[in-house]
Amino acid sequence: MNLSGRNALITGGASGIGAAVAESWLRAGANVTIVDVNAEALEATGKRLGIRAEALDVSSSDAWTSFIASHDHFDLVHLNAGITTHRDVLDGPADPAQPPLVRVTDEEYRRAIGVNVDGVVFGARAVIPGMCERRSGDIVVTASVAAFVPIPPDPIYGLTKYAVSGLVKSLTPRLAEFGVCISAICPGFVDTPLISERAREWIAELGMPLMKTEQVVDAVTTSVTRRVNGAHWIVLPDQDPILHEQATVPFPTNPQ
Ligand SMILES: NC(=O)c1ccc[n+]([C@@H]2O[C@H](COP(=O)([O-])OP(=O)(O)OC[C@H]3O[C@@H](n4cnc5c(N)ncnc54)[C@H](O)[C@@H]3O)[C@@H](O)[C@H]2O)c1
């Protein structure tokens, strides 16, 4: 992968998958900027990799507007920041009378929608005009296998990942006309700070191994080198990224 001369942006780049992708893109020669809300992790990752690291709350439309206005163009963008709903949903004791959805507060719900959905919508809306003007660009969205399978302990998380998958599919045809490729990566469980201790136990009970971030990085590399418009790359333990074939439906790809 040769990314020299490309301006890359990674949201949620201070930690986990985002930090691993930042390192990979830096090695491939890209000019990398990471953004995050975790100031401490942002500073540590920025210093470790020697890259630009800036505070940006992806859930704020205004913050995106001023961020984009104060930067040169980006032609490689990973919209990756994401959260689960409140830890209690995954960490708390199972209580049949209190299924997870009942325990999610309005604030937790809005926050999850804000980061996982608004963060991708606002991010895409901010970078698309420049990419279309230059008639080139790549956007990779971190969705999840939760876009395909149920995640009973965290239904709001499942909702948000299904939502961004729908966004990617619907943006694809028009962006492709401008030479802009948008795709999604859909990992299973990955060993990052997102996965709490209780979640680790639950995942172990399911018999699912936790993947290393490197495996997700491989999928992101596949995504930006193969450039399959609208692709959903599923990432599962010990397998190469799996291209989820888009269903053929009797519907015009570009209805006006
Ligand atoms: N870890 C997994 O098992 C797994 C599996 C599938 C998908 N994902 C997705 O991968 C992405 C990255 O998660 P991760 O596992 O690396 O977790 P992580 O917690 O290590 O990284 C997520 C980063 O997003 C940042 N962030 C949170 N809110 C933000 C906001 N408002 N604005 C900017 N940054 C914000 C966090 O501070 C953190 O640095 C997420 O979208 C997550 O849903 C994770």
C-alpha cells in the first residue's frame, strides 16, 4: 500500500482500531491526522507516532464545520469513532425484568446516536464536497458485525451500526460517479478498550476469540486498495476480510 502524498484523517484515532490504522497509514506514507475526545490518549498517540492529533467531538456538526474550514483537504478518511451504550448494559447483572434497552437512559441513547451515527453523517458531509470537487477520495466507515447480527446486551449499539451500514449503501452510487469510494469494515470482537471486563466474559461464553487490531487494519488496507464501492468487509478471527456481496435488487442505483 502506497499512500504517499495523501492527506488522511482518522476519527477516534487516539485508541484501539483508529490508532492502529493511523500507524499503518503513516507507514504507508500518508500525512496522518487523528481526532478524538480523549485528550490524554490523543496526546500520547500523537506523540508516539509523531502525527497531528487534535480534539474533535465528532457528534458536533459545528465542530466539524470549523475543523474542515481550518484544514487543507482530506482524501482518505476513516470515520471510526464509536462507543457502546452505558457500560452497565454490558457489565450489569442479567435481569430478565430489566432487559438492556429498559436500562438505557435518554442521555446514553442520545450520546450513542451522537457519536456512532451523527459522527459518521457529519464527518461524511464535511469531507464529501472536497472529494467530489477533486473527483477522488476514499471514505472507510467502521461499522461492525452488529450491522448483520443481533447484539442482545447492547441493542442501541446494534441500531447505530445498522444505521451507518444503510448510510454507506445509500451514499455509494452517487459518490462512485465522482470517483469517490465509500466502504464499511465490519469487525467481530476486537481487543480494544471498548471491550469491558464483563463484555470479555460474555464474549468468552460465546466462544468467540477477541481479534487483534492488526486484523482490522488488514481489512482497512484491503478496503482502500481494492476500492470496491459500497463494500462491507466482514472481519472474523483468523480469516481474510470477507466481502459481503451486495444483494441485487430491482431498483435503479441512482434514483433522482
Ligand atoms: N472493539 C470491538 O470489538 C469492535 C468491534 C466492531 C466495531 N468496533 C468499532 O470500532 C470503532 C473503534 O472502536 P475501538 O474498538 O477501537 O474502541 P476504542 O474505545 O479503543 O476507540 C474508540 C475511540 O473513539 C473515541 N471517541 C469516543 N467518542 C468520540 C467523539 N464524540 N468524538 C471523537 N472521538 C470519540 C474514543 O475516545 C476512543 O479513542 C468503533 O466505531 C467501534 O464501534 C469495535
